[in-house]
Amino acid sequence: MKNLEWCDLVERFYAFKTVADRLGFYVPETAGMEASLYECRPFAADVEVAGKVRTLQEGKAPQIDFMDWSKAETPVYDDNDELAHA
């Protein structure tokens, strides 16, 4: 299975799983399917992304430092609404 095929399968599976979990439809089976899906992943797991997903599943919001954004300079546009070069 290619990377994009697996990603498409994951998207479709989670669309199904969302509805199935809400209705209480085969919950143990969908959990097993989810584990099997990740076992056949054609690429290595991204530890950083997995950590963020786990944090969201536990109900903890990721820590974002908005001070970095406040230091960014606002882009300057010219009369034609194109970015002006500095």
C-alpha cells in the first residue's frame, strides 16, 4: 500500500468510526480495526505528531506561545496589493 492510499484509508476509516462510536456500533471491533490500520502503516510514525494527538485525546490543549507571533512584522503591500520588497 502506498502512503497516499493509506492516508485515504485512514480518513475514510475515521469518518466511519466517528459515526459508529456515536451510535455505539461495534466499538470493540472498530478499536481492533484502528490498531490493525496503524500496524500496516507504510511509513514510520512521527513521534512529535503522535504526542500532539495524544495530548488532544487527553483533553489537554497544546501549549502555544503567542508572544512569538506578536514579534512578527506586518507585511507591507504596495499600491497593487502585492508584497512590497524590503
